[in-house]
Amino acid sequence: MKYWGRWLKRIWRRGNDLKLNIANSTSVFMIDKQEVVFPYKAIDYYYFYIIGIMSLGMFIPDIRIGVIASIIILFLMIKYLRKVSLFKNYIDVLVLVYIVYNTISFLWFIFSGLPISVFIREYSNSILPMFFYYFAKIDDKKNKNFYTVTLKAILLCFVIGIILFLQQPYYYRAYLDSLDGVGTNIISTTDSFRSLVGLTMTGSLGVVGVVISFSEIIESNGRKGKLALTICMIAVALTFRRSALFVALVTFFVFHYFGYIKYNLLRKRYLLVEIVVLFLIILYLNENFGDLLLMLNERIKMLSEAVDERSGSWVDGLMYGNLIIGSGLGVFGHKAVEFSNKYVPDGNYVRMLAELGVIGTSIFMSIMIGTFVKGLKNLRIHVLELGIIFGLCLQAVGSDIFSFQLIVPVLWYSVGRVNSN
């Protein structure tokens, strides 16, 4: 009897172990299946949301894009911030300090005499999207879904924009006039490509698309990303934006150096194919659109003149502002133009110095320098993020890049990826 009792107990224990193993296997299977069915998060589709909403402006007048974008960001904050540790390294602390400093700058903004709505609009455009820094920290290093989906959104925006740019329907010209101020006569056509999002944002998103496309080309050993790169380069060229053109060309050569020389990730024969294709494209454009190449060449040559054109207004802006603590977020921005003649056009760093002073600017520069130092230590891993950060920060010298709600998220998301561990 003792023998049979021990035998039955052994069978019982093995049965329980089998049930436990099956349960564990089932749960693991269900998790894997869920990850396959739902591979993306709501964060990853942010650019689809905003570009889609902006395009509705062609058919729904006076749509409040900034308000809707802010609501989406607040929703993402409620949904994901509880999963993030806000203080893992000193950059995390600096980012939060920078957000807080911009927030309390309202205390001296009120002495500017500008409406409070100027501060709110600037805050929603430039500071609220900074929380994408923390959203990036919930992803592991290998997860690049955000960039993949963002590239798809940019390409869809450019393809639809190019079709409308060629056709120039009246509702599209009227939309651009309200969005970007293409001129007083909306009957006339526009020469520069503005896609669905306006001139500056098209140029900056084109640069972001170029960087992500190059990253896909390198990671796939040349199998993916070539068409995306071509579309993004065409979009940047058609904007005729000097900063975007310059950054896109720098990105083009730098990524070729990484892909073909430094890391030897691409086969050399691809470079020969690229040279031949590029030569044929230039030959075709020269024969059929010679003026286009001349205009592009002139715009690139005028890059050195950009600083001279803006230096006068930059000096005036610094004279207006309090150089220690600043005069308050948004005081010298485009949101204040209709209420004041004291503003700093097209120079984000000078404007930052005037609005946030040496204190706020030093915090921002500390974040960026610390991120670059950390990223360069793992350059092969973070080349995509550093490309986006460097490209947008370089454009900010002559453009208000940090004040566009469509550009800021990808910048701070990239900063967060570099500082994710």
C-alpha cells in the first residue's frame, strides 16, 4: 500500500507540474501572439494623427490643429508616463528642469504685456511635445517602430503633396495660404513645395525622412529604403529651403561614409550604381529642367548670406530680452508678431537666449551636448538618433524648428532614445 501511495503522489505531482508548464506555455504564447497582432503603440502613430488632422484643413476651415495635437499628447502622457522612470540619469533630470523652467517663465512673461494665449500656444508647440523624450524610454534599443511608422507618414504626406503641387487645385492653394501665407493672391500658384504641412515643416520632415531612409538602407544592406530616400530628397529639393538643402546634403555624404567606409555595411557595387543613377538624373534634369538645377545651386550658395540677413534682428532681440533669466517663453516668437513688433525671426538659439536667458539656454545646451557625448560613445547604435538630432539642431540656427509641434516630438524622442539606459 505504501508503494502504491507513493506512486499515486508522484503521478499527482507530475500532473500538477504538467498543468503549470502548459499554463506557462499558453501565457507565453498568448503574449507573443499579442505582440505580433499589436506590434505598435499609440505613440508610434503620432505623425499619422497630426498630418491627417492637418490635411483636413483643406476641407474644414479654422480647424484647431494645435489644440488637437495637445490633446493627443496629453492622452499619451496619461497612457504611458506611468510606465517610465523619470530619473535614471542626469539628462533625465535636466530635461525635467528645462520643462519646469519654461513653465515658471510664465511668471515674468506676464510683464511683457502680451496676451496669455501667446504663452499657451508657444508652450503647447515647443514644451508639451518634449514628453516624447520620456516616451522613448519605454522602448528597447532594437525597437524602431516609431521611426518606421513616422517615415511612412512622411512619405504619404509627400506623395499626396506632390500630386496636389502638380495639379494646384484651388482648395489646395487656399489651404496653403491660410497655413503658410503663400501670398495675398490665392489664385496664383506657388513655386516652393509645401506638401500638406507648410514650407518649414516640409523641409525639416524631409531631412528626418532622409536620415531614417539611410538608416533603413544600411540596416537592410541596401535592400530597403532607396525609394523612400529618393522621395524625401526630391521633397527637400523642391522646398528650396537653404538649411534643409544643406543638412540633407551633409546627411547624404555622412551616411555614405558610415555605410561604405567606416562600418563597411554596404557593398561597393551599390555605390557605383548610385553614381550612375545620380548622373542620369542630373543629365535628365539639366536637359528638361535646367532652371531647377540653377535655382538649387543658387540657394545653396546663398547659405552664407542667411546669417547676414538675420544678424540685425538677432542683435535687436538680444537687446530687448533679459539675458540672465529671459523675458518669458514665446515673447519674441511668431505667436507674438500680431501683438508686438519686437520679435526674433528665424533664429532659434538667439530667440531662446532672449526668452529664457543664459540659464534656460545653458540647460538646453547641456542636454544636447550630454546627449551627443553619450551617443558618440555608441555611434553605431545611435547613428540614426544622432543624425536626426544634429540635422534639426543645425537647421535651428536659421529657423524656428523648436517651435513646430510637428517637428519637436521626433527631436526629443531621438534624444530620449540615446539616453534610454
